[in-house]
Amino acid sequence: MDDSGLASAPDSESGSVSASSTSRASDELVVNVYSHTGEPETGFDPLLGWGCGHVNFEPLIQSTLFKSADDGSIVNDLATGYSVSPDGKTWTVNIRDDVKFTDGEKLTAEDVAFTFNTAIGSNSELDMSNLENARAVNETAVEFKLKEPQSSFIWRLRYVGIVPEHAYKKETYGASPIGSGPYKMVQWDKGQQAIFELNDNYYGQKPYFKRITMLFMDKDTAFAAAKSGKVDIAEIDIIHANQTVDGYDIISLPSSRAFGISFPMQNDTGKKSLTGDPIGNNVTSDIAIRKALNTGIDRKAILDGVIYGKGDVEYTGVDQRIFGNPEARINDSNPEEAKKILEDAGWKDTDSDGIREKDGTKAEFDLYYSSSDQTRQALSVAVSEQAKKLGIKINLVGTNWDEIYANQYSSAVLYAYSSIDTFNLYQQYHTKEADDTYKNPGLYSNPVVDGYLETALRTSDQDQAIKNWQLAAYDGNTGFGPAGDATWLWLVTMDYLYAVDETIDIGTPEKNAGSDILGNIYEWTRKNATDPAQK
């Protein structure tokens, strides 16, 4: 759910990024676009997280069975089509027969089956726990056997890059990957950069740019590199939203990276989690507190004041998704209505200290956030200041993630949610034990919602799945959204910000693809480029 760890930046004086943008050939590109994920520690191995994990993106080197269209829908890549058995447990994917790896070997269904069977036992963020096995039916058909029906399995097929069975060794593949994607990696200077060159045998639309140098910088260093003309595209911090850089456009790309506050849903009865951490909060477990905050908070003011308007207001955590439910949202920025909700529920300020109380309990709770993230801190401060006007006191606790996870079942936490995999929606709101994962940190448990989530996950009909994901958010009576049980206080979605050389045309990025700016690299060109030695 949360990004952590950025790679060290290259030394721009060392020569690795010394060439200014005006001296590069028009079909060469220098980018720093994955500051939010950092340099891949285990290399460019999709089975260890490259291109797929808590953040999904175009792997460049490997092909995937499916990819995303500009509108966000799933379309074929290696696949030519797929079918699902009536019981939802067998998925059959047909693939192209004209694809070769960069070492000249043909890609077949055996490679696809090998990739997914290996992924089952990988120690990455890939969750293949529901995959029994994959097998090649013939050279162009792969059969996936699932333990249980899973409509969200399409997302597993979407993001896992296919590796060659004949050339894959876990210990070495990440440093010298062989794939069938639009590019091949020719150099990796750890801690600095990776260089990719066009795969001349690529079966799909060939990108304009023949060479990509990918730098591994933090956002501040990347912004400095843009100001000195050393990069064509740099992911930069949201604080630079209103700044200008000569020769560059500052663009914001929408994403579904939603920031919100989880609420402990259970009363404090002294129970402990499986790891001995406290469970329950007698303030946030009261729906009136949660409803009042969802109703009284001015999300638009937070959007404009904290992230400079670069994003959108957010109510359910998945508003931007096709499976989001508009009926689950509520009208916010209404402090008077919020105060009425509290008054009607018995939360009154009887001692005139500005904090409401009920049955001897103050309307007061702790809110944890990552102290290393300025945006999360600013969001937390903004919420606490607005809540104070409603008579709710929020104590801010900035700390590390170990401390946050130890307190997530008893205190509110500011999290970010960015996965497009619907299985994560299931995990986020389905009843669970108090384990050591961050899924469903509020320990929300609603049998009606569980039913919708289970139906959505187990159906083999994607339309039926979407309908039930939406009903889980709100069915007119209950749901996890603010119109229902108000399990979270979702605040905003935040765009990704990039400094883009004004000569670069990035086409039409995929909908909500802010974290995957290279997802449509096939459409990119350099404007007015006539001489390959100059712009």
C-alpha cells in the first residue's frame, strides 16, 4: 500500500548524466521516472517485482499477456484471447506464435507456464497463492488452474512479464534479463542508471526512441537535473507544482493513488492481535464520529492547500476505478451537518473545552503517519485542524512503519492505496483475523459486504464482478463507503508530477497511469526532429 525506499542518485558530475539534452540524438531519451519505486534491488526480474508488485508499470524488457489501453481497459499483448470455464477455476489463454526473445529463441506457451509456475514460489509481492499450476496445452495455449474462482486473476495475467524457461536463473536473471518486450537492457550501472536499446525483433508497434537511459535519482536531484537540462523527463515532487523550468513543461498525470485515514472499527475491550498489538478504539468505533468526519471535512480545501490542486477529491478509495460506486459517496464540507450528527449521537462538549465527550469518553484519538513523507504529514495536519472545529481532537504521531503497523488496530492511520487489482479491494474490506498485514487495518467486518466481496471475487463474469464490487461500497443500505459504514476517511487522489522537455510528445497516456508514464512509450516522439544528431 505504501512506497518505501528510494535509490541513491547518480553523480551528475561523473559523466553518467553529463550530456545536456541538446547534445543527444533525437531518438535517444534520458528519464528519471521511477523515483516512487526506486532502483530495483533484485534487478529487472518480473518474478521478483520488476513491473509488478505494490506499484505496476511497463516492464520494457519483458512482454505481458495483456496490457492497458489508453482508456484503462485490458487489451491483448502476447495474448490473442482467453476463456474461463463455467466454474471459474480454469483460465485458458491463447498467445501469438510470432514472438521471439532477444536471444533469438521462440517464445511459446511453455515459457508462459514456466513463468507463472515459478512465480508461485517467488518471494516477491506477487500473490499467486490461488494459482494451483499453469501448463502448456500446446505451443500457443496455456491453461491456468486456480484453487478457487477469482475474477481478479486477470490482473495477475496483466502485469507479470514473461521470462524464458531456457535462460532463467533466479540468481542472475535480474542483472542480465532476456525478454520479448520493446527494449533490451544493455547496461546496468548499479546505483546510477540502466540503459535500454530498441529490440529490433519486437512484434508490436516499435517505439520512436531507440535508446532509453533510465536514471535512479530521488525527486529533488531529478528536479535539479531537469533545471540543468540533463534529463528529458523527470519525476518531481508535488511541491514543485507551481514552479517553471526553462525548456520544460511541468505536467501532472492523474493516478488512482488515494490517500485516506483508516479507522479502528472495534471497541477497545483489551483484545490483542496475533502479534500482541492492541485492538480497538472507543471513539472511532462509533459510526457518528466516522460519519461526522466524512461529512464535515472539506476535501477540496485539502486538495488545493496540500497538493496544489494536482489530483482530485476522494470518497471511497476507488472513485477513479471502473468498479467504483458513485452512490457510495456523500456530500462533504458541511460542518453544521457534521455537528448535528455528533449531537444526535450524544457527543457534546459539556465542559466547554472544545472537545466533545460521550459517556465520559473524549472525542479524541491518535492519527499515525509516516514521518518520512511530507505530504502525509501535511494531510494529517489539515485533517486535524478541520476536525478540531467539529469538536474532535486528533493527536498526530509521525513515526516509522513498524510503529505504525503495531498501532493500526487501535489508532487511525494515514495510508495510500494505489493498486488497481480488485483482489486488494477484497482484502481491504473482507473480515479477517488481526494479523500482521496492513490489509483491512480497521478490522472491518460486515457479513453483507463480505457476501458482495465473495461474489465479486468468485464469479467468472467480469460485469457481475464489477456490480458486486460496487454493491460492497454501498447497496442503498450498507457498505464500506461513507454513505454506508464510513470505514475510512478518504481524502484525495494525488497526481504524479513530471518535468518534460518541451520537445517530447508523450501522446495520450493511459487513464490514471501517473505512476506508469512509460506505459504508452510506443506513442512517444520528439517534436520537430529532423536531424538524428539534434532536436
